[in-house]
Amino acid sequence: MRRRWVKVLVITVVVLAGLFTAADRIAVHYAEKEVADLARSKYAYGNSTDAHLDVSIGGFPFLTQAAARDFGHVTLDARGFTVDTTDNAQGGYLSVDRLHLDMRHVEFTSLTARGAEANLVTGTLTLSYEQLSAALSRLTRGGGQLRLAQAPGSDGQAARVKVTGTAGGSPVDTTGTLLAQGTEFSLSVPGTPRATASWRVGLPENVGFTAARSTADGVEISLVGHLVNLGSSRFGR
């Protein structure tokens, strides 16, 4: 009789644990979708047909974190969304290869205002040479095709890039500079009709670019933010 009681108790615990885990996973999936929807609407991370956005909330159990309104680790990956030049130049749109945000200690500061704040945000913005080349070629008056590639000499917030091709009917073989400051980055290419173009990226408040470097695959821009206001979210209801 005692063995049977123990067996029933064990089965009950296992079933309840399974139900709790299932409910926890359903809740975290819903929350991740809500955060992704917020990022799409607030920061325009879903403004193209090629855009893809993924949000992941770490830690288990999720429901315990939700009750405390404090999440230890949240990541966001956005791909293929576009940014435009700061002066909205014709053809100046640029597709972002990837934006990765790593958010630590995300706390919902107000349920009524649905506000959230992250203690620390780090991440990277990656721009492919293919997309940079296409944007620069469109911006060059008089036609021509320009190609960007890795160049040595990246320093601090300035990444160096090799630029070759034609612009305005003249050959181009020079080194350009991509400078990342605040929430903007600018590309300067000597010897082209449009020597400098700038783009602004939608980032959470208090997040800014800290470094840029030219890699074999593209330009990688680092970003950091402290006490970051993430804006409102329906998840805080």
C-alpha cells in the first residue's frame, strides 16, 4: 500500500512538473513575440520584406522572472531591415546585415506605464560590403559601380575600407572611412561625386556606437548602453 502511494505521488509530481514546464514555455513564447512586435514598431526592425527578427528570453523558470518583473538575459537579433541616409537621399537606403543586442537585467519599472529598463546592453551592428557597395553606387551621381572590401588601419570608431570601381565615368581606387558615433555612421570616400553619406540606426535610449572595424566579411560596429530605457511593452500588462 505504501509503495503504491509513493508511486502515485511520484507520478503526480512528474505530471505537475510537466504541466508547469509546458505553461512556462507557452508564456515565454508569447512574451518573446510581444517584445519582437515592439521592436518592429518602435525601431523599424521589420521594415522590409527580407527582414527577420528573433527575440530570446533566457533563464528558467520564466514565470518566476515574470512575477518578479526582472529578466536576467534577453537577446535580440534583427536581420535585413533597412536604414536611410540622414538627408533621405534618393537611393540611399542600406540593408543591415545583422543587429545583435545582448540585454542584461531587464526590469519592468512600471506596470501601468509598461516601461522597461536594462541595466546593460551590448551588441554589434554588421554591414556587409555587398550592401555598402550597392548603396554607395546608387548615391554616386553620374553612374558607375563601386566595390568595397576590407582595408587595414581600423582605429577606434573609424573602420577603413578599400573602394574600387568607377564613379562619374572616372576610375576610383582609394581608401574610405566608415565612422560610427552615437546612433549614426558615415561613409567617406575621397574622389567620388558624393564624398560622404550618413545613416542613422534606431537604437534604444542611451545606447551608442563605441567602435568600428573592417573584417573579411564586412564592417562590424560595437555598441554599449547603461541604464537603457527600452520603451513601453504590452507584456507589462
